[in-house]
Amino acid sequence: MAETTTSGEATNGRSSTLPEEFLEQWRDVAYNCFSSGHKFCREVCPVTQVTRDERFTPTAFHANVIAMEKGHLSIEDVAEDYVNCTMCGACELRCPNTLFTGDFYRFRQRTIDVVKAMRAFAVEQGIHQKNWQRWAELTDRWGNEPVLGWTRETSGSKVRAWAAGLDIPTGGETVLFADCEAAFKRPSVPRSVALLLRACGVEFGLMDQQWCCGGPMWETGYVDIAHKMAEHNMIDWRKTHTKRIICPDPHDYITIIEHYPPLDENFDEFEIVLAVDLIAEAIREGRLELGTPVQRTVTYHDPCRLNKRLGVWQSPREILRAIPGLTFIDVDHVTQWSYCSGAGSNLWVEKPELTAEISRRRIAKAQELPGVDGLVSACPWSERPLTEQGEAVGMDVFDIFEITAEAAGFEV
Amino acid sequence: MATAIADSVVDELVAICGEEHVFTGRSALFNRARVPAPFPAHRWDAHIPQAVVLPVSAQQVSEVVKLANARGIPVVPRAGGTGLTDGAVPLRGGILVDVKLMNQIKEIDLDNRTVTVGPGINMLKLSEELRRYGFIYPDNPASYPCSLVGGRIGTSGWSLIGGRFGHARDLVISFEIVLPTGEIIRVGDGGGPKVRKSSSGFQLKHLFMGHQGTLGIVTEATLELVKHPEAEFSMFYAFDNYMDAWRTCGELARSSVATLAGVVLFDEWKVAYLRRDDEAYIPQDDSAKAVVAAAAYGFEDELRAGAKRLLRIGQASGGKYMGDEISQGDWWSRHDRYATPQHGRTRDGQVALMSWHCEDAAIPYPELPKVREKWHAIAAGLRERFEMFDDWGMFAYTNGAFKPWGDYLTEIDIGIWESKWDEESWEAWVDAKRELARVSIEHGGSITACHGSCREGEVDLVPLEMGGGFEVMKKLKRVLDPNNIMNPGKYLLDQAYEEE
Amino acid sequence: MLVFRLSAQRPPKPERVTDVVVTRLEHVLEVDPDLMRKHVAQQDIPNWDMHRIVSARWEHIRDIHEQWADSIVLAGEGSELGAGPPEPMGET
């Protein structure tokens, strides 16, 4: 049988509503899902757990590509559906095509990439989500995301304000990348990280003008702005011959390792490392002492970018178990494949009620654990909605670096 | 392609379910048309509904059904849409009633050992909740992580460990159903929703088990709570020929070991297929041609005693024990692993993305070897004509509830390169389905152990299989659904409305 | 520790295991890439992602076993079948 494109013209005369370049990239991945029909992704998807709506399932996100190829659907029909995703990665990890044979065939499910591609295609076609568009425009204008609202500027010149009084130099061989949300909205996080790194003997500086890593721009379809952010950041690193970038926020880490290399043929100059791994290692090797008891009963929230997307779940638990006085009630990281805060890919900017419900359920799960009144996360983006939902029911939400800094005797 | 639904109907649906739960947009319709393969994607628009509702109560479902009756509009119930016989695929447009929002756990009754749930709940998610009480809901098909309780009733599903814990029809004690004319009734074994065995009146629960949504819409179900097993045992034996494996499979199934939950026979084509993916399967030497696996659950002491008996049978069989690693890994990975699209191979051995079609007859034990020969011949015939079909081998699983001996869920898995569908290959496929079904009937079996037999090709032989029972089916359908609105066109039941 | 260095993400050259299977990373078998020439192309999966998938698989299987039973009874290779205390699963 001849190799043909499957544009459906044999049956209904409709032609594809997706350009051939898009299909060349995503057709196989879409058929890999469509052909399987297993749908093991659904009950781990935080959006599906809440909405129960098949339009927003990982399976629909792939089936739409086939439907659009056959001319049944157009981007106008589906653009808004693709908003409903936190890009947590549960679906593409749990999918048997990844979990059981992704390594054997060097071909795994890529729901996140499909959603990114479709969101970018929508933007290219002039279909914008109102708040995401505004968010992108302000990020472009200010250099960092408008995490303090539409009118409070978050420029590159203000992004180091959290470090006041810490005398951190500019640039150098190792740089701490402090993430917009953390730097502006939850400054106790980068402050805690800075103090902890210092206590472990790690020398580091801050970028001259840190801009948004570009992640949410790639995620919401504003690819040109993302490129601009990335290029600026790499120029900044090179200004002081930076070799190592420490990321406290897994969103930045995964954005940099996935999206920056294709933009820069010398990217191998850089080494990217997670702060949570560094701190865990320092504790393990005795370079960081946690001498101040923290008398709390807490559980840990595996952030999606860290657990599902990167497979990092041991370091944070190691850290928590090293904190004196802490009663740590764990929920294993595989069970947490179906957990999420709902904040990812800026879902909360477009669909705040959906993020709120996903977070509410996450807090409720923590409340079910005996004696737990504190939830520790390791991602500032998750901590925004989790904190809000936690407040409503008396569940305190901490960032792991905040609570570790406390245990190290720091007041942040 | 179904025409757009009248605005007045949409308004009435909105009045019943609320605006946020009524959909007529194209993506809502196109994404509720199909179930797993094969789906005629080249005729996708022939299978979309005209409107979708996501009700949250039996009352809402009832009112939607009454509206459909009044206006003569078809209704198609849809739970997970993970069924394998097109039960949830609309044939005539209509109002698709999607029950996924009805996924609450309404009551856990530890004294009566029951849990009452909405039809939209998934078994794995249910078991996650039950775990803290020390219970599990052990209805375990391949779709355990994604199928929903409503669909388990709609298909009268099979469980891999039904030999120990029973199948869906045994684990579902009673349920509430909205009849095609809108009445809400409760069916079970007799009256009280938590009674397991009764002789009062007709046994109505069994009428609705496996109805494929043609006799109503389930809105609540009361299920068994089963104690979370203390221990699990599984063993795998490899044989250099099929007949020895088949004999051993039968002996194990007839062993009468009380903790035995299921036995699985992998034929030579299946073992060869699994070798395509050695990495997950744990490489075996060439002499392994057919495999038998058995699994048991229970308290550790009774399990060890039972395992010893099973292992004695294995040792005496001439097969080779395949080791502990496969028991630790494979037993719970099979359903994830065996239907991967990239396992498809063209004639020249190239990887092609293929859908998994699973044909699932119920075949009496003595007939397994012959059925295997005939089925593989049919698959070979397809492959010869069209490269887009690929034989992925056969499984036979113990099919009896609580007693593993008897008939077997006999499955041939056929890979289908779906992007290549056209009318000619589709017709050849439908013919093959019919022939596979015919073999099952000729050997004293049933077209389907658990999927249902609504699909093109196989459905043509349902009257043959049912005999006089098909007339009873038609009479019941006509009585319960006088206007033929409930999932019309399924099971040839349009014939119920033809004038004599 | 997940230290990312781009050059460390490229897999080594494949070594043949059978006529259809090769290996690049330790303990990880892969399909002969020659079989994915015509109809579906392989993806560019960095080493860290391959390791993530392999680890996740065993973690998932362990989790599923635990969902169904508190412990696994194994027959025991090469030893008295059925004898001995139950072994914990998957200590890799």
C-alpha cells in the first residue's frame, strides 16, 4: 500500500486544517495515542479529575490532531480546549507508550509538546486567550512575568530586590536563577536558598538582569517572546563567564534544559543544577547542619515539574527527614502522579476557578493525613494556589527551602 | 452526518442540566464519538452525537430520557468510552448522556461490606479511596485504570482475577437504572440494595448486565467491599510447545486451589510477538514457545499452601519455571504492555503504529487448540491481502467466576495500521470479524466473553448464537423501549420494531 | 543528582544484542533503530529522560503490586520451591 497522507479527501472532501509542517512533527505522536485508545492518562490528569470533560483529556488533545488533519475540526473549534492543561506530565508518563516502551522504541508520548504546539498554532492564527496575551505582552515589556498583577512592574532591574542586605555579587562562575514568581511574589524562597547555599559553602552570584526563563511563554504559545527571554539570559550569563546555573524552581530548570539548547550551539558550556539536589547533597555530606527543631507535622507535595517531569522525588524527602523535630507523613511519589496544584502552564491566569478546585482537592488530601497541618512543596508556582486554599482550612503551606532555612537557624 | 439538533431541544436540555453541562460545539461532539480501536476514523462524522449532556443526578437523566422519548431523539449513554464493542459509539446522532460527573462515593458501609457509587467512577480511583479502610474493589479488566463502573455494568465486564473474586456482575450487588421511558428503578437480586442472593420476582439485575446501554442508563451502583489481600503469588512456566502448555493450563485451572485467581495461556504467536519488545518482557531463550501464568491471592499462610500445590503441577508439567523477576514485574504490567502501537510490524519488519483490536470469545477448554488454529488462519488471510493487519497472538484466560475451570476468555490481538483504512480494508475487516465469531459459535462458545458483540461483522451472528433467546431480547427491547430511542441500532434490535 | 550537561545527554553508539535489539545505556534494551526508518521515526530522547522512564516503570509496577496485596510470595529460584519468608519486591 502506498504511503499517503491521510487528509480524508477520499471520504468527505474535506482538507486538513493543520499545515503539513505541523503534521510532520506531530502526526506520529498523535496516532501513537489515537491508535492505542487506552486512556490510562485520564484518571491521573488533574484537569480531568475535576472537569470530567472529554474535550480536555490528553486523548482529545491528540485525537484533535487527527480530526483536524481530516478536516473535521479547525483551530477555532479547539483553541480554548487546549487552555485546560497544567502540563504536569502525568499523562505522558503514565501512558504505556512511555512507561513500558518509550525507552525501548526511543519514542514516547508527548502530550505537553502537542499542547504547546497547538497553543502556538492558535497564537499564530491570531487566536489569543485574553489574559495570556496580556501576560505575554507585559512579560515582553518588563522582562519578567506580571506576577504582582497587571500594574506592578516586575522589571529586570527590580528582580534582585529580594536579596537586599545579603551582599550577593553579580554574576560569576555560579549563578542563582531566582524565578519571577519566587523573586517577586514569594521572596522568602530565594532568600532561604541563598542563605542555605552560603551555609553549605557554595559561592554564587545573581544575574545582572534576570529575565523570565521564558517557560510560560513557550507554554502559552508566545514562542518569539520566549526566544527573546532565553537569548537575553544566556547573554547575561556569558557576560561574567557563568558556567553553572542553580535553579530552585523546577519550572526554570526544565525550561532551560528543554528549550535553551536548540537556540545556542555552545550550550554545553553551561551546567544546570537543581537547588534541591544541592541542598540534599550538602546535608548528606555533612556540609549543612540542621540544628533548630521545627516542631510541626507536615506532608510533602511532589511538584509536577520535579516529580513527574524530571523524576526527582528523593532529594526533597531526604531533606525533610533530616529536619529535627519534624514529623513527616509521606505520600509516595507514584500516588502523587495524580496530584497537582493546578498552577502549571499559567492555567490560573486563564481559568482561576479550575486551578482553585485542583488546589482545594490537593489540600483536602493533605488534611486526610493524621495530625497534618502543614504542606511542604518545592515549587513557588504551586505554593500560590496551595497557600490560598490552605488558608481557607487552616493548612499552612511552606516551601521546602523556607522550612529548611528555619531548621538551619535562619530567620527569613 | 447527523443534522444539528433543534434549538428548542437544546433549550430544554439546558433547563434540565444547566447551561454549563450541555454541549453542542464540534470538539465536544467529535471527542465523544469513539471508543478504542478500531474506529472508522475515515467516517468519523457519521458517529458523532448531536448534543452532549453531563448530568449530575438520576433525576436529570430521567428528564433527558423523557424529553428524548417525547421528541423521538436517540439517546446514547457513555461512561468511560473505553469499551471494545462500540457500545458507546453513536449510530444515529442523538443526545449523548455522558455520566462522568456522577463519580462520587456516596456511602461506605463496613457492616454490610458495601460501597455505593455513581456510574462515572473508575475502579482504580475507587480502590485508592477504599485502601484506608483496608478494602479494595477487585474488578480488574485490562482497563482497570480507566474504565468506569457504569460501563462495567453496560458490558458485564470480565476481571482477570474473576476466578477468585468474581466478575462485574458478581461484584455489583444492585444498581439504579433509568429505563428508556424515564422511570427510575432499582435492580439487584431481589429487593434490598444490599441483598446478594434472593429468589423474589424475576432476576432483573442479570437482564441489564451487559445491555450495552440499550435498556437504560445506570445512575448509581452498590458494590462489594473486598478485604485488601495480604499476599499475592504468581508463577510463569515456559514450554517448547503449545499442547503441553494448554494441558498444564487446564490442570492448574482444575486444581481446586481456593486462592487461585486466574490462569493465563500465551500461545506461540503471542510469545513471538512479545519478543518484539524483549526489554520489558525479560528475554527468554528460544525454547520458550508458549507460556502459562497463574496468580493467587489470600492470606499468606493459605497462599503458601496453595502455591505449593500449583508449583507441583508446574514441576510435573515439563515446563520451565521462568523465575521470580517476571513474577515481580510482569504480572501487573501485562495490560499496559501488550497493546503498544509501536509493536506493529509491516511485512519487512519495520515498526508501524498500529491499533490494538482484541477479539474476545468465550471458548470451552477442549476447543482452545482448534480455535487457535482457525483464528490464526483468518488473521493470516487478512495479512496476506493487506499489510495493515498484524497478528499479535492469542491469550486464553480462565473465564469462570469463583471457579477457574470451564471456559476461557480467548483473545486474538490484531494490530491494525489505522491510518491506512479505506472502504476495502474496512469491509475485509468486517468479514474477518464475522468469521472469527462464527468459529467461536461452531466450537460451542460465545462470540464474546466480556466486550459485547455489537460491532459490525460479529453482530450479524448474534441471532445465531442466541437462538430463541434473540426473540426474547427483541420482545424485551420493544416493551422497555417502545420508541426505540435508547442506543438505537445496536444488537440488530431495530428488528424488534419491524412489522411481522 | 540531576546535573544537566548537554554533552552528557547524547547516548553512546548502539551495541547489538539480537538481530532486532540493541543496547546503548546500561541495562536498557532498545529496538534496532533500523526498524524505525520507514514509517515512524525515533525521537531525540536525552539520557536523563531515558533514565526517568526506566525508573518510573519499576516504581509504577511496585506501586501496582502494593495496590493489590501487602506482600508478594515468590517461589524462589533454584531453592526449595515455596519455602522461605516472603521477599520484598523490586530492590534494584
